[in-house]
Amino acid sequence: MIANYGYADGGGEFYITIDTGACASCDARPCIKACPAALLVEEEDPYGDVAIAVEEPKRKKLRYECTPCKAGGKAKTIPCVDACPFGAISHSW
Ligand code: SF4
Ligand code: SF4
């Protein structure tokens, strides 16, 4: 399942997209460990599979929550994206 977390406002589009099907093969969950803001959590999806999601209260504040990785504009490297061995995480900004 492709899950999108985030929002669009006057400042742009701020979405994190996760291909949750990859998470079934990834017991180590390196994305959770890589995130300095503790945004990524395990969550059961509508199909009953446990996969990675953005923590619910933080989904509408991603532009600010991701500041530790993106302060000063578009980051060259993004820890959660780099940590995922399956390329399952992408960002819209
Ligand atoms: S690192 Fe990638 S595949 Fe592994 S749990 Fe995180 S999002 Fe899923
Ligand atoms: S960009 Fe940084 S703060 Fe945002 S989810 Fe990824 S690792 Fe966490």
C-alpha cells in the first residue's frame, strides 16, 4: 500500500510517502532509529499488516517537524530515506 502523510498549504506540499508493503520484509526498522524527531512509528494498516507510518499528531506539521533534517532548504541527504534498504520512503519537498 502506498501511504501518504502530510498536507499542502500556501508554502507548498509537505508529504512523506511510504510503500508499506516493503516493511513486512524489514524487521530491523532502521527508519525509526534514523529519525531524530521520532516521527516514524509502527502502525497497523487497513489490511491488518504492521508497517511504518508518520505519528498521527505530527502529520499536519511535517514542514516543521522535519526541520532537524531540512533546516535551510532542500536537504541533500534525508536520514529516513537513506536508512530504508528498500527505497520505500520518499518526500515531496
Ligand atoms: S526502513 Fe523502509 S522497509 Fe524498513 S520499516 Fe522503515 S519504511 Fe519500512
Ligand atoms: S526528514 Fe528527518 S525528521 Fe523528517 S521523518 Fe525523515 S528522518 Fe525524521
